[in-house]
Amino acid sequence: MLVGLLIANPPSFSTPDETASLIPEESAAAEAELRAVERFGFPLSSRTVVVQHDSAGLSPFVQAESILDALALNQTTPAWPVLGAIPLTNAVPLGQGQGETGTAVLTYMFMDPTSDFGQQHAAARQYTQDRLERPEDHVVGVAGSVPARAQQSYLLDTHLPLVETLTVAVIFLLVGLAFRSLVVPLVALLASGIAVVSTIWFLVFLSEHVGVGAPAELKPVVVALLLGVVTDYTIFYATGFTAALDRHGGDVREAIVESVGVYTPIVLAAGLTVAAGTFSLVVAESGFFRAFGPAMAATIVVGCVVSLTLVPALIAILGRRLMWPRAVARGRRRAVAGPAGHPRPADPADRVSAPPSWFIRRLTQLLVRPVTAFLAALVCVAALVACSLPLARAQLSAGFTSSLPATNTVSEASAAAAQAFAPGVTSPTTVLVEGDGVGRRLDALRVLQREIAAEPGVATVIGPGQLPLDRAAQGVVVSPDGNAARLLLVFDSEPLDARAIAHLAQLRERLPGLADRAGFGDARMSFAGDTALAEGLVSGTASDLLRIAVVGLLVNFVLLAGFLRALVAPVYLLLSSCLALTASLGLTTWLFVDVLGADGLVFYVPFAASVLLVSLGSDYNIFGVGRTWEEAHHHPLREAIVRAMPETSRAITTAGLALAVSFGMLAVIPLASFHQLAFAMAVGILIDALLVRTVLVPAMLTLVGRFSAWPRRDLGPASARRPESAGAGWGRPSR
């Protein structure tokens, strides 16, 4: 009944504070913007702009009417959330970086900040319909960071059902083929669906009652993570159940008891590790990541609870039918004792688990030989390091507009504005100069304007060099009290992309020297606007890296060490996960920046991928090495590797493919940020599952030997618990 209620009444997955995490009020840029409003009475930083453009030339009458329409808006009480507007035309040259003359009018619209992105975008579009409805007005569309964010949310919402449908279909096919069953994938998808709906309800509850925000970017990630993780845990349980059926001669009761007893601690530890790893984002200073961390941790907790309760219950109810349409022996048969007390099937006809492939068995046998293990580890590490090298030149961007498809109306309006003026004109940067009497020194302001305009990456600077003195006196450039002045800076690149952010950071370092040459050495200089906010966001994200990395790795180490009761193995297991992560991000940088020409990676992609990949790597560590540890209680370590790794490698490969598909399907969303995240996650998971867990980890276990379990001394059967030579024998059996 509860499940039916959840599915029949899905909540609205949105929160009112989506903007707060991206535009922190305590940032220097936000403070400068507030001071500018206090001094001048109105801002120059607009995040919504109506673009009119005709490359053949916009009629002077149309330009005049558009300007009058915008000014008239300021003389009335406009419809909420519009507060006012400022027009800008390229009828006269504004600087050397201007693209065209007499072809465009931009109307910068100022909105009530309490309204959401969708309301602001809709208000700007309504303005074009009410006042610029004629064909000769040549309205291209509405540009700016707010319309871009509104379009991102729209595309996320409209494409999410397709992502879910394709992911479900591929997971069903993949898991069904892996188990040669139609029921196992149905169990996985039923549990995943219940987890998705329950998680969305839970996140909305946290948002409304605890104040934990849920960024718009989280919605598809929640779906992908839950579909993948719950499917993984179902695969772990199904693998254990079918293997136990083999060992117990088809006895369902004993197989369920054994598989639940063995795999529940593994799934619990794995889920807690992923949840704790993602929760480590709360140590970030960025509000975006502070919201992202608890939401992702809550997602994993719900998925883990569903996996620990519903999946074993369904397997117990279904019994042999879990493998349908494959036939499973029905009669209870006494298992014939195998080595070291482990039962084995009495008859090959009773085998229901798919035997490990010849390749995996042979690979594992090779990897327990120290020389082969050393060469394999060397090759793996070299390959991962080589793939990681492009990461050294990665840059971060906010990329709201550049993430949109080129055919999107916001992208088309931005492109038209860039052609008529310069790419940065949709979100100019305000240079605020504060000091006694600075507004009355117009000649010095013109010098400062020319100095800034000559800096790299600057297309033009609008100030007293273009505006008549009477306009300056009216408060556009000079404050009424004369103690502040402002210039409008337009970059020659997209204002929220990596190039503009880098140019602003460079200008910030050089600005004191430029101010000295203009005679403003004692004045206070600051920046406001979207590029300045993005610079703070990106630099804050970069500064969070060390903090998140230290806490995340420490959390994962503690949980791995607690589960394995060892201190050495968790070290190289985490190092291998980090190598898989850097290789994934390096390949992502190479593809999107070097090959496809993107202007940097979207700021949240590397860090969301980092936390998820390291935590999910620990997930597979617990499953793979945990099973090896279980076998090592009854067999020497190398024999335990040979016995456990083929079975776990098959399960991890299937689980990794399912998880990679879940995240890979995010690429269906037509946003560059999700293309990057989908690629980084899918490649990282495949590297982890197919290379690190299948080759590198068994090789490291062989090389380090029983010292992996230090300070434990009880690893291995009692008859084999004696000191081993260095390198676990290096060519001799470990027993």
C-alpha cells in the first residue's frame, strides 16, 4: 500500500533556494553589487537581456522605439517581477572590440531577486510579446545567465523521463543476459523504482523541514545513482544466492540463509561507505556542494535500506523462480564436502550460477604469480597515469549558456548579441571605483577606462569615454555624491566560461597597477556581475578540492579499514581508486577540451565525479576484497584470490556495466555539463570495474601478500599462518 501511494503521488522535485547555492550572498562580487546599488540607486549588472538583431541593419526608427519602450518601463510600475530596464544600442561605436554597428538593441532587464529563474525568463519573454511583437523589431530571443538556467531546468525536466526509460531498458537487457534470467532484472528495477520515488519524497521532506537544498542538477544524478547502485546491490545478492545454491545442492533455504548472512554486511558496509563519502561534501565552503553532499548521502541511505530489506525478501519469496526461465533442480540434495569444509554441488546439473569465463580464471591464475602481478601492476599504473596527464591543464567554468544546445533560443540570442557587440555583452562586468571625490576626476576615469580596455580578453569598456558629461553626472557612471564611479567591462568570450574567468582573475591581479597609473592608487577597486560571481564560484570550488579530498579519503579509509580490519590494504585500494578517478577526469578533459573545443569543464563535474567515483570504488573494494578476505579465513591468500576473484570479478563487471549505463544515459540530456558528467562517470566506473578491480587489485594483493591485513595476524587458515617471505614468495606458493 505504501509503495502504491508513493508511486501514485510523486512529489515535485524542486526547491525554492536553487539560486542561493550558485550566487552566494557572502561573496566579494555580491557585496560589490550591493554597494553599487546603494551608491547609485540602481544596478548595471543584469542577468536577463532581450536581444534584437538584424545583421543587414536594424532600422533607426526601430532602435529609437525600442529604447523608448525600455525607458518608459522605468517611468511606470511594471508587472512583477520586472523592476526596470536599460537599453543599449550599437548605433555608435562603443570600442574596438565591437562586432557591428547599427544592427542591434539590447534591453537589460532587472528583476525582483525573490522570483525564480522560470518566472524571470517568462517575464522577459512577455515583454517581447507586448512591446516588440512586430516582424521589423527582429527579436532574436532572451539571453543571459538567468534564462540559461531556466532553460537548463526545462531541458532537465523534459528529458528525465527519456533517461529513465532508456536506463531501465538497458539495465534489464544487461542484467538479464548476465544471469540468463528475466526475473533478476525485474527485481533490480522494482527495488530501484521504489528507491527513486522514496528518495525524492525524502529529499523534498529534508528541503521543507531541515533546510537541505536540492540543486536542479541533482535530479538526474539521483535517478542514475539509485538505478545503478540498487541494481549493483541486487547483483551482489543474486550472485551470492546462485553461488550458494551451487554449494548447497539446490537447497533454497540454506542458500538464502548463507547469501543473506554473507552479503548483507558487505552491502551495508558498501552503502555506508558511499553515503559517508558523498556526505563529506558538507565540509566545502561552496553552498552548491554543501547542498549536494547531504542530498546524495540521503539518496544512498534510502537505496541501501531498500536493498537490504526488499531485495533479500524478494529473493526469499521467489526462490528458484529468481532464475526463470532457467531450470533449477527442485529436490534437496546433500552437498558433498569440498576443500576446507566448503560444500560443492553434488551434481553439475544443480549449478545455477554462471561459471566464471575461461579468461577471468586464467587471468586470476596469472595474477597470483608475483612476476606477472608486478608487470600487470606496472602496466596498469602507467596507463592510468598517462590517461591522467590532460587533467593538469583543465580549467573550470560555470558554462550556463555554453552548456545549452546551439539551437536553443537562449544560445541563438547570445550568439546574435556576440555578433553585434562581443560575447561578453550579455553579462557585462561592473568595475566599481570607490573613494573620496573619484567621481569628479573624469579625466582620470577615462585613463583607467583605456588601461582596462587594453588588457587581454577585454573587448570594450563603457564609461565616460563614450558617455557625455551630463549623462555621467546623472548617476550612470558617477554616483550622486561623487565618491564612487563605475565602468562597464565587456569580455571577448562567454562571460561564464573559463576564458572570461581567467581573464578577470588576471585583470584583478593587475588592477592595482592600472589604478596607480590612472591616479587612483588610494581608491577601492572591486568587480561585480556574473563573471565576477563565476570567478568566485570557480576559485571557491578549487579551494574546496583539498578539503573535500582529505575528508573524503579519510572517511573512506576509516570505513574500509573497519570493514577489512586492516590498515595496509585500504591504502593501496584507495590509491587505485584515485588513479581511476584522475584517469577518468584526464580523458574527460582530453575529449571535451582538446578534441571538442569546450572552454573548460563545468565546475561541478570534476568534484561530483571525484566524490562519487572514489566512494563507488570503495563499494567495489568491499565486495571484491571482502569476499577474498572471507575465503582467506579458510585458504592461503593466493588460493583465496583464485577462488574469490573470478566470481566477484564477474559480479563487479556486471554491476559496473549497469552503473556505467545509468550514468552514461545522462548524456541523453542535451546539456554539455551532463555530457561531461556522463562521460566522466561512465569511463571512470568502467576503468574501475574492468581494469582496477579485475587486474590491479588482485596484482597488489599478490605483491603485498598477507601484510595487506596488517595489523591482523589471523588471515589465512591456521596451518598457513606463518611468516611469508618478501613479496609473498616471489615465485613460490604462499602456503
